[in-house]
Amino acid sequence: MAERCSVKQIASVAEFKQDIANLPAECLAVIYFHASWAAPCKDMSTHLQNTAAKIAASNPPQISFLALEAEELADVSEEYRVTQVPCLVFQRDNKVLDMIMGTNTDVVNAAIDKHLGQPALADASQASLPPRQQVTRPPASTENRSALPDNGLSGSNTTNPSREDTSEETKEELNNRLSQLVKAASVMLFMKGTPSAPQCGFSRQTVAILREHGVKYGFFNILADDGVRQGLKEFSEWPTFPQVYVDGEFVGGLDILKEEFENDPEFLKGYSVNKVAA
């Protein structure tokens, strides 16, 4: 039986760069960004594994499937401007051909056929591939938030209430603490690291957007408090970071923030440094 393709899980940035560098110029790279906690990614992972198994391996390879944990390999995610998962990037000879976000497997199959230049999948959709498939905005949930005021130019962690021992903290006590944290500033950013030293690409981009629009915000470094880091996921029903709250209400993560500013350039204008000064 002929050998079939498979999806390779990439463990590090160095491994990813090495694998990409080793691909022949004519090889199609399908780069799959996912997160282990996201249910839609589980379905997409299964689909890609089944899809790869339908394609005969060749030497040199015509197609290569590479899977990356978006948050673990944040530098790669930032390089490809990945703001939500699942996300698939189609690349050949270091040139991005297409980027698909969402769970539409027919669109993914059509993209593979399109960029391979031949029908590789028996059940692939023959529909034309849109330049970018967007997913609908998820319901408010637990993505991480911040609650310390900032001057709009640099984050100020004025309250980051560190707790030496949260092991005895009850769920009710934690929720009460989170309720106070999300209201610690009118605009609160829960992020990995600090505005001056973000610890992930998504947090870095979120800080850049808030600064670009002159938004006065507070922040909370969730890496400094595991109780807040884990509790916020359930509290906001959003499992990733960063998370943004406005007046104690959850707004979303990086992708939602981008969407809000694209739809309304004056979004959060009432919280800008100039507005506060006036």
C-alpha cells in the first residue's frame, strides 16, 4: 500500500523554521494553528488527519501538513498575524497563498485542491475559495482580562493584587475578587506579561492597538496569579488571553478588539487619554 501523508505536530519555533526551510520550493505547506482547549480545533484536527491520509506521499513532497499550538508558538502566530483558531495558512516557496479561519472543511478541501493544482481529495468541494474565511464572533466567554489603569502609552499595573496563597481561596471568594478586578479600571486588559514586556504575541498586539488609539487602560499580568489566570476562563467564558473588559463588561480578545475598531474607528474614544484630560 502506498505511503500516505500525515500531519506533523511542531514543538518549537526552531523546528518550524527548519521544516519550512527544508521544503522544496514547489511544495505546498499547510500550516495549521490550533489550541488544545478549543472544541472547534478538535474537529478540524481530525479532519486534517483524515484529509492527509487520503493524499499519497511523494518524493519530493508535493504537500506538507504542519500543526502548531498558537499560544505556545506565539512568535510564529504573530508572524502570520493569527488572531483566532482554528486557522490554516497555505504557503509555497515562502509566499502566503491563502489564510482560512474557521471550521468550514469544504473551504479547506477546496483550498488544497486549488493550490495543488489537481483534485487531491475525492470529496473536496469544487466551490471557489474566498480570499479569507471569517468565523462568526463567539459568545462572551473567558478570555483573560486586565484591570489596572494605564496612561495610554504604557500599561500601569497599579493594583495587581498578588496573593501569596490562593490555595485556600474558595470559588466564591475568587469570583468576588475577579468581579472587583474587572472593574479596577474603565478599560481593563488581562494579559500575559506587562505592556512594556508582553509574554505572548497576542498580548503584544493588543497593547499596540490600545496605545495606537490612545486608550487609557489598566492591566493585570495573569502569569503572576494562577488563580486569576484559571478563574477568568470560567468567569468570562472565554478560554484564551488576552481579555479586554470595558466598565466591567467583557468585550473579547484581540480579534474582537480589532473587529470593533474596524467597524467603528471611534470605539473606546470616550476612554482615550485626550478625552480623560479634557
